[in-house]
Amino acid sequence: MKRSIFIHIVYLFLFVSGSVHGIGEKTMLLGGESTWRIAESRTGVTEVGSVRPYPVLVLSSATGASAAGYSAAAGALGNYAALTGSALDLSLSFDEGDTSLFRDSVGNYRVTVSHELEAVDRRFARAGTGAALFGQNGAGKFEEPLIVEPARRSALFAPGNHIRDFTLEFWLYPLSMENGEQIVSWISSRPMNNDYIFQQIQCAAVKNRLQWSFSNFFSYPDGASFINIELSGNSPVVPKAWSHHLIRFDSTTGMIEYLVNGGSEAIVYATSTGREASPGEVYTPIAGNGGIFIIGGRFMGLMDEFKIHNACVGRSSIQKYAPSGGRAETRAVDLGENNSGILRIEASGGRTSISRTKINSEFRENGRFRFSDDSEMQFFIRAGDNPYRLNMSEWISFVPGAAITNIVRGRYVQIAVDFYPSADGESSPYLDELRIIYLPGEPPLPPQNLTATAVDGGVLLNWKHSPNANTDGYLIYYSAVRGEFFGEDAALGPSPIDAGKRNSLLIDGLKNGTLYYFRVAAYDQTPGSLSYNEGEFSREVTARPLAGLSFQVLEGR
């Protein structure tokens, strides 16, 4: 009967108090309602607010002005080098959220926007956080919604420039793809023989395909004659679906290639023979005066990531997210106590993608964040008592929610997360929240058996070491006033006096006839820091130095 009552008492205790492992645990929240400002280092990762109630971290689909993630295109010119930031001549991302803020992030071109142009958000965009919406005005007529003109002499299409290699690309989402829709056009006039000739580049819809034409744009080396070029895609452009379009010119061979969704659609040569030629036989572009780009002048639909490059290169992939993924690192998170022990890191997140305009997401908590489409996240941690030396520690991988078996201790913790997209590059994992579960570091226990022996002009203190193995030393507090420990009489300096790892110390320079009060506290110390992690005081002891007292007299007692 007694045994049964005892079992019930134990069961009730465990039920009320929880597991023994949870006693003393603390939690530090990152992300979620606490925001992701703490994730100050982000490469290929951004923050969006349309997946969960609070902003989450996801892979960034914006290519930006650096052209990161580009590489040589497949097809006839697949051996060309990757695009670099220096090759970018114009970049319109349409991510500003307000058409009046649309701009060339490179700064080579000036952008003029009509009030008929609209901006859409991430749900409708192909990349980044926005796209441009083109359409008719209220009277059913098309206007010139977006005009781009050179603002610097360094712009590739600045007047008089002899253009060598170039690449022009954009993403397109047509609503109907009707014949005659003009997607992009460039018009200019070039002086010649006391007169001007009209120059044009035009990309228009013809029978559900894009057709490119170059009029008086490619000039023979002597500048006296021109060759007109026309090429069209083989694959139909599907309405209400994103497709990537890229056209590029190689001034060495004269090759002009048009690619759709990364595949070669058409190739022609800007040469007198129409075949690949040596450099001296190639017709190369010369930009005339007053040249402007008219983007979406007669087009209904969305456009995103319009770019010009001063190199003949393209993408090897048209994935939304770069296959290399991205990485986010928190700054050093302060847990408040030295030598804190990290028990586990809990995480919530999932994967997200956009199908047409619908945001799809899958949510989970803890475990390995690997998904059926091969998107995943990997997690790493490092810790230490000195935030400025964390970069000297190795990253340790962990599985969210599982106990961290490696010894991870310290006041400061840093977490890194690698994000990898799906195999088709269309979905991204996302991180919603992190929770650091830890045991705060306990300062050393106080020393035991503290004794104080008066001598002439001083007091000899002795104590037993603190039982804590991480004790780095002892601080001696003294005063001539009970309850206060800010004495200044001792020859070793004002209170507290650092005794190091000794367990005895003579405090001399004190006033004879004055009663002094002493306490000792053990401490551990952050490596490379002057700060102490100080424990509780020992019991208080007293002693009164007197003239004539000596060690010999004391030893005779």
C-alpha cells in the first residue's frame, strides 16, 4: 500500500513539473514576431511577408545589378564565359513597388514612366519582389509606358558608340499574344552623307512568336553600307505563362542568336555571306543620335528583369532560384551567462512556390528540412564566451529539434542556415522561426571555510577552493563598514582585490585598531575579456589589525 502511494506521488510530481531535463531551461526566440533583423549576413537570401503571419527568410530570386548566378548559355555559343557585374549595361528589376521609382540600377540610362504603367507585387512577378504591368489606356489605345534613354556616355547605346558584343534579355508574361504587339523597340537616327538614316531594333509578336528585326543597325566596317537582319522563334509563346527571351551578338563571328527559355530558337549572321566569317567581314552596330528604347509600347501583360549586357553571353539555366542556393547567418546572440550550454535548436519553416499568382507553402517543425522536390535547409551553430572570437570556431551541423550531442557552450551563439532550391529551381525552402534552448551558465560556487587572522597593519585570509572546475580566480571584498564592500585602505588596492587562483592572501596596509569585514567570491572569465562571471559571496568574516601582532605570535597561539 505504501509503495503504491509512493508511486502515485512520484507520478504526480513528474506530471506537474515536467521532465527533469527541462528544469532550468531557457529559450531565446529568433525570427517570427521577433523579426529577422538579427540575420544580418545574407547571401542570396531575402525576407518576405506573404508566406506566414510574420516575415520569413527565403531564397532571393532577384538577380540585381551584380548579375550573380549567370553563366554561359547552352546552344551554339555555349562556350562563352559567364556574365559578370561589369558586363551589365542596363538593369530594370521592377522591384521598387511604385512605377515612379522604376530605375536602371546600373545608372547608365534614364527611365521615363507613363501613368498608364502599373507595378505588381511578388505574387505576380517572375523574379524579385515585383514586375511591370503593361496594357491599354482608358480609350483603348496603347501609349509609350516606359522609355529608356542613355544618361551617360558609358551606356552601350549612347550616341556614336561602336557596339561590339551585346546581350538583351527579359521575362515575358503575355495576356493574349496578339499579332502586332510590340514588346521592345529601339529607334535612332544616324548621320550619313549630310543626311540621317533611320535605325530600329524591334521585337514584336507574329503568329504567337516573337520576331526580331534590325534595320540599319549593323554597319560594314567602312560605315558606308548596312545589312538588315530578321529572325523569329520556332516555339510559340504561351499566353499567361512566363517565358525567358534572350538575343545576343558575337562581333567575332557575326553570329546573332535568339534563345527562348534557354534553348536556341534561331541563328543568323551579320555578314555579307550570311555565314560565319572572319572579324574583318562582320557588320557591327553603331548607335545613332537620340536613340531611345520603348518598352511595352504595344503590349498587354507583365515584364520582369529587363537587362542589357555589353557581352555575348547568356544563362545556362532559367531557373527562378540559383542552383547554388543561399546562406543566412545571425550575428552573435547574447545568452547572458558565460559557459551556457546549448541543448537543442528548434526550427519552424517549410517550402514555398508561386503557381501563376497563388502562393503555395508547406509548413513543418523540426526534423530534417528536406522536401520531395529536393529543396532543403541545412543548419549550423558555433558558440563561445567571446563574441569577437566566434569566427575562430568551427561550424557544427545540427538537426532542428534533436539534442546537440557535440559540446556547444558559451555566452554567445551564432547560427547559420544554408538554403537550397528545388531541382527545377522553382520553389524555395523558408525559415519561419528559430528557438535556442539552453541552460544558462552557472557562476562558480563560493569558496568554503573562509578565515581571517589579524596581524600588524593587515589581515591574513585563508579559504578552501571552490568546487567548480571552471573557477579562474577569486575576488576579495573588504570594508570597514558592515554591509559595504568598497574599502580603499589596502596596499593591494581598493575592493575588490583579484587574488587569482590562490587560496590565501595577506591584505596589508590596513589601519590598526579598525575592524574590517571580508567576503570572497569565485569567478570564471571570458577568454580575452576583462569581464568576470562572478559567483555568490562566501560567508562574512572579520578581523582587527593591531600593532605588535605578528605571524610568529600567531603561530605561538
